[in-house]
Amino acid sequence: MTGSTTKAQSPFNPDTHRIGRVLCFAAHPDDIDFGAAGTIAAWTAAGVQVSYCIMTDGDAGGFDPAHRADIIAMRDAEQRRAADLVGVTDIHYLHQRDGYLEPSHEVMKDVVRLIRQLRPDVVLSMHPERNWQRIQKSHPDHLAVGEAVTRAVYPALENPFAYPELAEAGLEAYKLPWLWFYAGPEERENHFVDVTAHVEAKLAAIHVHVSQHPDVAAMEATVRKGMLLNAARAGLAGGRSAEAFHVVAVNGPGTIAGF
């Protein structure tokens, strides 16, 4: 895939590690677009199959009281249009209540179920750790996504005796190779993807979420600035744009099995 990595830190090398399928988890419609739409556009352009799983319906989002009755349908339509702009058509919802998401066994089992169904090379998730530099990135639902996905990935996903009803339904245990986190603390970020060629697609996807942006100009300026700063941290040439991730190798050639 197109991209650049800080090879001294990141366990993932895009020159040698291949990705065929990715499953992305988010708390609300629009989270993925802010966090990773440039990388996702690069993946889909390279032929990678990408699926989204949104854990809530975003029913507590928005700013206009007139939208309350229609906010779930509105946000779903926005997410589907935004996803289509970066080459994604497969979207799943867990239908948890916005603002009440917890890393419960109900949520974890749903995560395990979907990963076992799709068997991706990469699971992309919001980060389970709070960002104290910009606490707005750490909505409690965001942290709950990260914790639920992390707990699900190990050990439940690869343990055939965890949630046995899933195995009984034909969803066999699966060892995930890679877990990528977005929207986490800067000090955890160890991998940068050059998304210069996909900045406009990312911004177009974000702009679709009109119900969530009371100040469109400020939003776009902030997103552009953030990608430029990411590229500078990655050591890319001036004027380049990047998205930043915390990449964790879950299972590889040197992994020792065990629960």
C-alpha cells in the first residue's frame, strides 16, 4: 500500500507486510473519517477490502434540536455517503446507545463474532487510552471502543472456548495479525501513513457529516493542520500530509501461543 512508516518504532513495514482485508471499529458515525479516512482511501485504491463497524447509532450527536426525531437515519445516511467517497460499502452497526457504550461482554462478543466472520489482516480501532493533550479525542464511547476491541482481540478471538456459542455457529477461533489504533495519545503513535494523495477525499468524507459541524471552516483548518503536523513528526517532506496510528503486532512468526 501507499504509505510511510517510522521503521525504527513501528512493527509494520508496508514494503513487506501485505494487507488484503481491514475491519474498522468506531463509536459514532464520522469517527473513522476524522481518524483514518485518508489511509482507508489509500487501502481501497490499492484493492484492499475495508469494512466498518459503528458501535452506536450516534443518536446523541448533532446540534439542531429539529433533527432529534431523524438523527439516527440522518447519521446513517451521512456515514454511508462518506464511506462511499473512500471506497467502502460494507458497514455494520452494533446499535448501542450513544453515550452509554461500555466494554461489556455483549459488545465484546459482537466484536469477536464480526472479526471471526470477516477474518481481516488488520483491525483498526479507536484507542483505549485517554489523550490528556486534547481530551475531546477521548469521548468515553471512544475509550470503550478501544477497550472492547482490545479485550476481544486477545484472548477471546483466538480462544475456541471463549463464547462457545460462536464456535458452535461455525465461527472458528481466529488469530489476528495486526491491531491498529487511531485517536490515541500522541506518545503512543508509532506509525505514519502518507495520505497526501487522499487529503481531499478525507475532507470530502468529513464534510458529508453536516449534522456534526457547526463551524465547517474551523473543522477543515484543524484537520489539514493536524495532517501536516503528523507528516512533520514522521520526517516526511514539507507540505506532505499523514495520519498517525499506534500499531500493535498481535500474532506473527515469533508469537508464543497461550491464553
